[in-house]
Amino acid sequence: MMNNIFNLIINKSDKISSNFYELVNRLEFNYTEEILNTLKEDKKEMLKAILYTLYELEIEQFQNILARVKREDLINLYNLCKSYDTDNFLSYYKKTIINKYTDNSS
């Protein structure tokens, strides 16, 4: 599923909302096919996971979070989550993003 969504996004499918493409552009995750071909596999997997997670957040209508996410935070949280051995990485990563942007303690 993640690869399918990634391909739709990269190929700028009309099955993906224009709001989502605006988010991808704002976060500078709008890589061309040429650039993707130069990325190492681990970086490509990170991009796929980030975009898929953002897509899920959009589908689940977390617009308040999507309006505030930052590229650097998404990458740092990805690397942090990768350092833990979890059964379902994507779910863990999504929950971590939600927790970061709904935490009112700071």
C-alpha cells in the first residue's frame, strides 16, 4: 500500500488531493523521478514512509497537525522511531507525529 500511494504522489495522480500536493511542496518532498533515482535506498524508504504517513494523516483529517508539521521534525522523528524495534513502524511513527503536535506541555 505504501508503494502504491508513493507512486501516485510521485506521478502526481489526480487521485491525490491538491491540498496534499501543496503540503508536499511546502515540506520540499516534491522530488522528481530523476532525483529519486539518485537517492540511496534507505533515504527513498524514509521518503516513502514520511509521505505515506502524511497521506494517512490527511485521510484521517488531521489538518491541524498537517498545517504545523515541519520537514526537519518529520525527518528527526523518523530517525528516532527507526532506532526502536517496533512491530508496526508506520503506526508508531504516525502516533509519534500526532503526539508531538498535540503535546501542549511546551
